[in-house]
Amino acid sequence: MTEEVPLRYVDGGYIRETEFQANARMYRGRYNHQVTKPLPSNRLRIVATSAEGVKWKSSWQERGSAPLGTMLSAIAKEIYRALPDIRELVAEAERQAEIRRQEWNAAEDRRKRNEDRERIKQSFLESNSRLAEVIELWAKRRAIVSFFDELSQTIGQLSAVEREEMEGRLDLAKKFVGTTDPLDFFRSWKTPEEIYAPRFTDNPGEPVED
């Protein structure tokens, strides 16, 4: 253990106040001032605490000339008598920990369900938006297909030499445009479930209305 001991600061160092007073004449004229600091007391203390994470603690320390060794039997008996109280504290700590665990699990479940609902909603919005894009793109491609059909009829009325050249250009233009099959466009669309698979069966999705 430590104890607060009066000290005297003299010329850059500390000495005990008792030493200073005993040799006051020797230190006369030197700069000094009194302070109090904790110093080892040469007395022992035993501290017992619960290892179960509960707030139980008891301590025993030497007093006067009685060594700590003579107190060990009494310390052991006191700790043994405290065991029922410690067990009760441990049981209560475990109950509180279980309550906190259940509350955390419930909060985490709510968070995940709310997140799931939000992602379901977003999947419907995204799916609806993609379908609108597919329809718009197909509408543009239909105009191109119609243009190519009319162009093909016009090319068919040209002379053989000019028709061959124009048909080559028409084939190249079709390659640039790519597929005009409506199924290819429809296949590129993703349903809400393909965008996001719901994690909870009690979170039904809602169709998105324009």
C-alpha cells in the first residue's frame, strides 16, 4: 500500500519532513517548500474481486504490527460467506445481459426488416424504370425497322449495280443498329425479384404505380 507522506522539496530533491525537521539547521538558507506525496507504506493489502464481471470487491490490509499472514484464515472464511451474495449478483448480471442481448437482437431485426422493405421498394422502382426504358428503346427501334423496310423497298427499285451498293450499305447500317427483336429487349428487363430477393417473407412488395 501507499500512504500520503509529508515531504520537503529542497534544492531539486525531496526528503521526508521528519528528516528536514531533524536537520533544520543544515538546510537553513536553502530554497524549500513542503508537499505531500504517496509513498510505499511497507504494509500489505489483499483485494478480492469477482471474476464473473459483477461489482463485488472486498479488501483486507495490515494494521499496526499485525502481519497479513495471521489474517488469511479469517479472510478465507469471509470470502466463503460472501459466495451466496456473489452468485446472486452473477445470476442478476446474466439476466440483465440476456435482456440486453434480446433487446439488441430485436433492434437488429427491426433494422434489417426496415432495410429489406426499403430495398424491396427500390427494386420495384428500378424495375419499373428499366421497363419504361426498354419500351422507349423498342419504340425507337421500331421506327428504325420501319425506316429500313421502306428503304429496302426503295432500294429494290434501283438498277442492279446501284441496288447492290445500297444493299451493302443497308446491311452495314443494320449491324450498327444491332438487334431489332422485341424479345431481346424484353429479356434485358429485370423483375423486382431479380434485382433484389426479399429476405423476409412477411415483407411483401408493392407494385409501383405511375
